[in-house]
Amino acid sequence: MNRAQRGLRIHGFEPYSAANGPGVRAVVWVQGCTLGCPGCFNPETHARGGGETPVDDLFERIRGLGDRIEGVTISGGEPLQQREPVLRLLGRIRAETSLSAVLFTGYRWPEVARMPELAALRDRVDVLLAGRYEAGQRIARGLRGSANKTLHLFGDRYTPHDLDAVPDAEVVIHPDGRLTLTGIDPLEVGE
Ligand code: SF4
């Protein structure tokens, strides 16, 4: 398969989340992360395995949700270790829908700023949360799981206040009885 046509290795997909950005959002958790933050909430996303989902299929799944969602959140795993398919997905979302885009990355902002895809990211993402998870600086506020993470708003769609209103965690109960704990502080659920 041509590298330019690669699909996205994904760990999970949740069509309706209220704890991963402003409003109700579809969430894509990508599979694969080599950054190794001690205390990471999602260690099962680290392995590089998992099949590739064609970007166009993922896009159609998101578009099919229509106006029931306000936007899409890309989380992980590490989205910026699959930049080509992630940016292709975000490009279609920007060009063909009015959905907003939130992206969580474990890369620190200076690392993101050196990436050749920075301009495309700024163009296609409304809210970027950057930085390793630091367990010693753990907080759960404004979409930041630890205080060292930095918030970057591109464009004027959202303000920091919009992010403060996002719940820290949620429990999604699936029709088959499975539970998904999501959000920036999922370990606190039920405590
Ligand atoms: S970048 Fe995210 S997924 Fe990767 S180890 Fe750190 S917290 Fe976990």
C-alpha cells in the first residue's frame, strides 16, 4: 500500500462523548504510542499493532453522525505518530463539514512546532492539548490531565472557558453492556 494511502490504526471509536472536548463529540483513539509517560491512563494503546482503518471509511462514519455531534476529538495513543492519515482525516472534516476538531498529543509544544505539518495542524485543529502526561502534576481541569500540558487555540471557535465546562470523566454504557470510561480523569470514576 502506498504510504500516502495508509489507513489509521485506531484503538477505539466513541460516537457520542461529552467528556472529550466541548459539546457532544465523536472520539477516535489511535493505536500506538512510544512516548512512555509513567502513569499513562491508556497503556493498552501503546502497542503498534492493530489493523488500519481507511480514512475515508472513518470520515463517512463521522459524517453520518450529522448534527448530533459538535465535533471530533482525536486522542490516543499518539495521534502525531500517524500524522499523514490523521491530517488527511482532519482535512476532510475541515473541508466537508462544520465540525470542530480537538487533538490531544503527548508531544510538547516545542516538539509540535518543529513538525513540518504544523501549518496543516493549525489549519485543521481548533484545540490542541500538548505535552507528556506528568503523574506528579496531575490535575483534571480544562481538558488537561496534568498541569504541564499546554493549551493551544487555533482560530476563534473556542475560548478556555469552553474547555473548563467539559466534565472530567464519563461512563459510556454500550448496548451490549460494555462500559467505557473516558475523559481526562477516568480513574476517578466511582471513587
Ligand atoms: S503520550 Fe499519551 S498515550 Fe502516550 S504514554 Fe503519554 S499519556 Fe500515554
